[in-house]
Amino acid sequence: MKTYLVGGAVRDRLLGRPQGDRDWVVVGTTPEAMLAAGFRPVGRDFPVFLHPGSGEEHALARTERKSGRGYHGFECHASPDVSLEEDLTRRDLTINAMAEDSDGSLIDPWGGQRDLAARVLRHVSPAFAEDPVRILRLARFAARLPDFTVAPETLALMRGMVADGEVDHLVAERVWQELSRGLMEERPSRMFEVLRECGALARLLPEVERLWGVPQRAEYHPEVDTGVHLMMVMDMSARLQGSLPVRYACLGHDLGKGTTPADVLPRHLGHEGRSAKLLQQVGQRLRVPNDCRELADVVAREHGNVHRSGELNAAAVLRLLERCDAIRKPERFAEVLLACECDARGRLGFEEKPYAPRERLSAALRTALSVETAELAKAAMAQGRQGKDIGALIQQARTQALEAMLASAPVARATQPPPLTPTP
């Protein structure tokens, strides 16, 4: 029995990056021997155990054989005669197919260290094509390691997998798992670039794929192309350290622009409502968690109004807060504003511009929340008022408080870029 550190921990150490969870492969033993040594079994599809002391995962060395379509179409074989090299061969990328001996010696049968130095994502063997999840994993690694390129032969293999329909057999939960992890990486745009390049994005997220090539008004969007804008927004969401719901909301905020009739381009009137409808479809299809779906819906419907909030009077600001459910959910509204800031700054030449609506609407919400509604309601009920009358009194008091706030501390009203001189 011999134990080796494998996978991400080895890769990250060589890259000088912080190491996360450590995974181990055990060679030359049986499940019975692992149990006798105090390890606890946790694997359902293949033998994985938790170390009795550290709690780290230890998997028996194994091989895999394709037996069907999709992610679950595999048969695993684990036995004492499976070697470390055989186990490493079944892994996805060369940079993930390295191991470390107990004395720190590197075991690298597939040139992972070489590809780390060359900044290349390369598949280990043709068996890569047997598991469509590996397309998503590679795209996620591209977002984590944005200066890495995909080896041409690996990209060709991925395109073949898409053409063969392997991607169509991915289960929704696994797609969301990899997509959500990629959204949280250093440069999310790289994930979508890789998925587009191999053709997988059109199968998995056609609502996003169709945004490329769709023009926008240059006076507001100097980058013009909606897909290019979306990638800038995604990278801004990472730069501003947005949560997963914020980053998902950024991904979906402009989906409706992909369905704007060609005869009205580059204007996109009504795209907010179309975006919200498309997000409902995506959320159901990929089984997106409710917190992500709810935030994305608000951002899709209201981001234009948030951008233009400097033009709104107190009553209109209060209506905007109410539509966003900001008074009941102030923490979520802060995330709405962050997603809108990512949208505003995810434009060519506006990456460093301050976003006035975030400050203004945050102050407006604090003002609305400062109104003592319980006292108002109590006084109104003492006068025999009830129901809608009390609600109207509270709304009036909040509007008056907002009027005073806006009058005493006006914030710059210009939330859109100034018109640019049209290019001949």
C-alpha cells in the first residue's frame, strides 16, 4: 500500500498558488484494508475514503471504461493491481495528472510540468472525449488560469465531442455546478470564450451565444457588440468581487438583446422584459438556485432604471425601490446595485468611471428605511384609518423624506456616457 498526493494540490504548488483541498490516491490495497485501517467510505460510484485523522479524501487507484452516453456512462475498476500511472491516465488535463511521492518527488508521466511552464491546457489522452463534463472543466480552468491557452489538438477534440452530441447528454445539475464555479473564477469571460470556440456554448446557453454580433448604440456602448460588452461585464463582476448571484445576474442582464428584431437595431427597446423571460427559461433548464434567479430577475428588469435614476424625482425613486423590494430586502438591493455597476463599468473606456447611482440609491434606501412606519401606523389607526390609507400615509412620508434628501445632497445626474461623435 502506497499513498500519493495528486491533482490540484500538486498543480497549485508548482504554480505557486494557494493550495485548496488535498486529494490522495492509494495504490496496492483493497476497500477492506482501508476500512480495517479506520478510513470511512464516502464514494458511491467508486471507492473513496476519508482519512481517520485529517479527513482528507483518499481514493483507490482506478481505471475507467466508457459504457454509455454522458457523464454517468462509465464503468470503474479499482483493484490492488491498478498502478499510479494508470490512474493518472484517466485524468482530464496534463496539469491535473501529476502526483507527488511521500518524499516530495514529482511523478509526471504526461508532461504536466512542461504544460504549466508553457501555459497550455492539454488533454491527457483520447479518453478525454468520453466525458462531456471535461469540456466544462477545461473552460473553468481557462477562467481560473486566464493566461493559459487551449492546445489546438484539445480544442479539435472538444469540437468533435460537441458535434457528436456528447454535450447534449449533460445533466442540468452538473452543468450548473461547473458553470457556477467558472463564474467565480478570476476571469469568467475566458470560460465563455472557450465554450464558444468549441461550439458548446450554443448547445448549453444559446441565449448567451446569440449575443455576439448584435450591435448596440455606440454613444452608450463604445464596444458596440453585445457579446463583447457581456464579457466585459463578467470580468468587472470578478474585479469587484461580486457574489455568485451578482455574477449570474450580470450574465443574464442583457439576454433580451439577442431577440431584438433586426429592423430596429441597434436600439433595444423592451429588452429588459425579454431578458427576464429568457432568464426564467434558463433558470428552469439548469435548475439555478433561487437566490441567483431572483436577483437576476430584478437586475434584468430594472438595470436601465437604476442607470437613469439620477433623472428620477423622489416619488419615482421610491417606486423603483419598491419594485426592487429594497425596503424588505436591503442586502439584496445592495447586490442589485453592484450588478448594475458592473454593467455600467463593463464598457469600453468606462472601466474606471465612478458609478453615481449606487451611492445615490443606497442613500435613498437608508432614507426610506429611516421613516418610523410603526409610529405613523399607530397614529393613523388612532384616527380610525386602516389598510390602504395607512399604506398611503407611509408612502407619503417616505416620499417627503426622499425629497428632502435629494434636495440637500444631490448626486451627479449623468449616469450614461456623453454622446460620442459618430464615426463616418
